[in-house]
Amino acid sequence: RTERRHWGGVYVRGLLQDGERKSIEPMAARLRDGNVQAMQQFVGQSPWRWEEVWARLGRRMTAELEPDSAWVVDDTGFPKQGEDSVGVARQYSGTLGKTGNCQVAVSLHHVGEQGNAVLGWRLYLPESWAKDQERRKAAGVPEEVVFKRKWELALDLIDQTRSWGLADRIVLADGGYGECTEFRDELETRDLRYVVGIGPNVGVWTKPPKTRIPEYGGRGARPTRHVYGDQRPVAVRDVALKAKGWKKVRWREGSKGWLESRFLSWRVQPSHGFVAGDPPHKQLWLLVEWPAHEEEPAKYFLADLPPSYTLRRLVRVAKCRWKIEQDYRQLKDEL
């Protein structure tokens, strides 16, 4: 509707103009054509399909930000005082650096050399909220919204973005997503390359394991489980601690000079599922960062990238994630 389109434009202008508070009343007071009641109705009551708005924004911004780009998954917290905002609960927030009363949203960003663009958001709805019908009704949570883990929300965002016809990108994520085997498996099912953070205890095979499937004895179901015998995977921390030949790599110039650290990379096979008799996983890159002043390695990554990737290229891709911290800061402070 023309009226709805008009007040949508007024509201967006209010967000983009100067002023510390971006709630309805102070924005309406700063706008020459501001109207508290009309703007409040647009935000709180007017139904409109947001998907096409995001799709147009995504197509326009990714066209501006080519080439050499990636999709970055992350989440951010919004501290709250009360209990009525949708999804608010005592939960961990990277913004707070601790557990606190907040909302949490999962986001997907297009990150390139020339700049970044947010491609979408999903508000995380804790189980306590998802199961509380009275609370859901009071806050207007749609019936089709159900509890989903953060990595599932991230996949929804990726699927939504791909439906717009945008070219696939390497997916980057921290350990909160990378340690989830299901998340990595789902990315591989979608033929999406990735570089994700992992913890020091993730198991890998440094040499391809030799497995066998027991011969069929003629009774019962035919065996399908792979037998690994006495072979056991090793934790990535142990791989790093025994390694030699660490190389210093610079990845970008910061405000105080070049950022650099020591790195090594190996071709490995993740070992998840070997206890259940799953077949060995395909080879991935294991990338480890060990700053010279630290007693132990600081960061670990699994990268589903071609064997031809050099160490420097692996590092530069893995370190692209920092840009979305700038996104969060600008969106929260300036908007």
C-alpha cells in the first residue's frame, strides 16, 4: 500500500539521521514529516513481506562488493533490563562477555575487500520461550516460529541468501558453529566451502586410517560399520604441540602496523563418527595459530578448501571474520 510504503520510508530516514535515540518518539520529533502514531502503526501493526526487501538489498550490495568475498556467520547480544522483549533470557552474550539478561540474534554477512553488507538476521528464541504459550501470545510470536539452535538459524539464513540467486561464497564461523559436526556436514551437503573455528580437543586423523567392513556371515543384516581396530585419532592440540617449522604470516595492516602471527597447516581428516563405525571423512585443512609470546597455540580452524591453497591464503581467509565486529559496532552505535 502507498501509505505503508510512505511511512516505511519515513521510519528508515529516522534511523539514518543523527540522534542518539532511535525509538519512535525521538525520531518523529526530529523528522519534518514525523508522526508518532503513524510510525508506531507501521512498525507494530502493518503486515508486509520483508523477504523481498532483504533480497533486493543483498543483490545490490553484493554486486557493489565483488570480488574476493566470503559469507560470515556470527551472533550478537542485545542487553535488556526487563523480561517482555521477545527471546530475552539469561544467556551468554559475546557483547557482554558473560551470561546476562539479553536477546541474541544470529546474522549472516557478505564480507569483501571493499566493504561488508549484512544479508540477514534471525532472533534466537530460547526453549523456555518456545514452549511458553502464554508468553508467546503476549509478545506476538508467530505459531510457525519454533525452537532452533543457532547453527540451524545460520543455515536458514544461508539458504535464504542462496534463494536470491547470489553466487556461493566460502562460509566463515567461529568455534560456536565450527565445533558442531552437524553444521559442517550441512555445509558440505550444500557443496559450500568453509573455514570454521574449532576447539583444541577436536579429533583428527593425520594419516588416512585403514578400515574394513566385516565379512557377511550370511545371517542377519549385512555389516555396514567400518572397523578401525587399534587406530585412534589425535586431538588437534597434540598435533600442534609436536609440530615444528612455524611460519610468521602477515594478513592485514591495522591502525598500529601489520598484524602478524605464527601459523602452520596440515591436511587432516576429522575423526567424528569413527566410534559409531562411520567411514573416514574427506581431507580438510587444519590451520593453527601460535603467537610467539604464548605458551600454547591460540586458535584452531578446519578449512574445507582445495589442497592448492597456500598458508598465507588460508590465513587471510580465516582472518576475514574481524570485519563483522565493525558491522555490529556501527549498527548498534550509529543506527
